[in-house]
Amino acid sequence: MKLGLIEAEAPLQIIHRLSALRDRLKLLRSKGGTVALVPTMGALHDGHMTLVKTAQQQADHVVVSIFVNPKQFGPKEDFASYPRPADADAALLAQHKVDLLWMPEVEEVYPQGFATKISVAGLGDGLCGAARPGHFDGVATVVAKLFNQVRPDMALFGEKDWQQLAIIRRMAHDLDLGVDVIGVPIVREGDGLALSSRNAYLTKQERAAAAALPKAMKDAVAKIEAGGPIDAALAEAEKKLVKAGFQQPDYVSLCGADYLEPMSVLDRPARLLAAARLGKARLIDNMPVNPA
Ligand code: PAF
């Protein structure tokens, strides 16, 4: 429950060390009320700021973390080149009156000798887990660390990473982490493209072509919801993506909304999920698919 107090505005505090984080959190908690965590890898965009605004509506204090987590990148992925506009990110968070920015160094999250891995079996194996081996172990491990470091009452994640959200929910439940995991709907550009830090990798021409992803998915959703054959709708979406300039998609799949099991009959709430590369960017998206 949110406190109804009006307090003097405090400037954004940027913290790099765990001991300082603990001190600051102690101070925040001494004021009473709830704490929300918004975990990010930075390169903040309107999608992240929607997470922040939702957090501010639901909690009394908001902590944003920015940590480009090496454990969730494969050896050939973009860890080194991932955008890190630290000053612009901090300015944006200050403008949005965030209480605290947790920006740990790698050694603060993974000290010498770190040997623990969290793996959510099943949910993490298919879809992006199949295309990016080890990725979701890295995500689950860092999110568990962030939850333990900040000990928030709630944490907010974008629904764009639907599989990630399902995995984090499962982990929080399985491990009794005591954090309410809240999914926040996707924020889209005018042409339907879901906001993502990796959209920055697209050239102007690729950016125009990228709108084919939500469009092909929307068409497939309409066909499936109208009772059309699922396999044909998925295959047609893949074809449209390749025609628009995407590489052969990693997947365009219809899955159960909660457990992500593949579905061949639309007899319960489902999700259409897709991932495909366009130039240097790997784009993902998902949409609800509901039975009549
Ligand atoms: O979605 C992201 O930005 C990251 O996967 C997360 C949840 C911050 C973990 O590094």
C-alpha cells in the first residue's frame, strides 16, 4: 500500500557500492512505505519510463538498476557494443524523480569466485532459450541477485520480454523471494514496432522494414482468432518477415500464455511470440491470442 505523504523532493542518488546501497535503502525504508525495483540494462527509452511511472503509481519509493549483465550474453553477442549512455540515463531518471539509481560494477554483482547459477527448467529451454543458450540462466541469476540486494516489495518488467517475465515469475514463486513480479504492457512506436534498446542498431532503411514484424504478427493473430489453421498462419508470418528483409526467423510460435507450451489448437489464452534478426538487431515481440 502506498503512503499518502507529500515529501520534499530529493535529488536522484546514484549508488555503485553494495554497502552504500544498503545504507540508502535503510534510510528510505525508515520513512515507511513500499519499495519498487525496476531492473534495466540502461539505454533507457519510453518503455522503461513507463515501467518507472507504473512503479511510482504502485510504490512509495522507486529504485532503478542499470547493469549490463555479462552472464546473459553469449560469446558472439553484443555485450561489448551494448549501448551505455550513462549520463543521459541518469538525467532521464532524475527528471522522472526516481529515488535511487543502483549502478553496480561487475565485481559488486559477481565477486571473485562467484559460482552460483539459477536455471528455470522447462520455461527457459524453448523460444529465445533455444536460440540463445544460457541467456535465461544469466537473467534469472542476475535478477535473483538484484532482488536480494534491493529486497523490493515489487519489481516491474516489460511484457515485451514475455518469456523472461514468465521465467522471473516462476523463479520468484519457486524460491519464495517475496517479491511481487509485475508485467507492464509493451510500448510501441506509431507503426507498431515495440520499443527496445536494440532498435538503435537499425539503419534508417531497416527501421522502416522493422514494422513488418508487428504487422505480420497482427495478421497471424487475426487469422488464428478467426479459426484459421495455426501452422499456416505462422508459416505465412515467417514468409512475410523474410520478404521484408529479416533473416529466417528464430521462431514464430503460438504458446500457452503462462507456461509457454506450444499450442496447435486455440482452446485457451495464448501468446504469439516471434524473434528474428534484421541487420545487426535481433528483434522480439509478442501479442495475446484469445479463443472465441
Ligand atoms: O530485460 C532486461 O533489461 C534484462 O534482461 C534484465 C531483466 C534487467 C536483467 O539483466
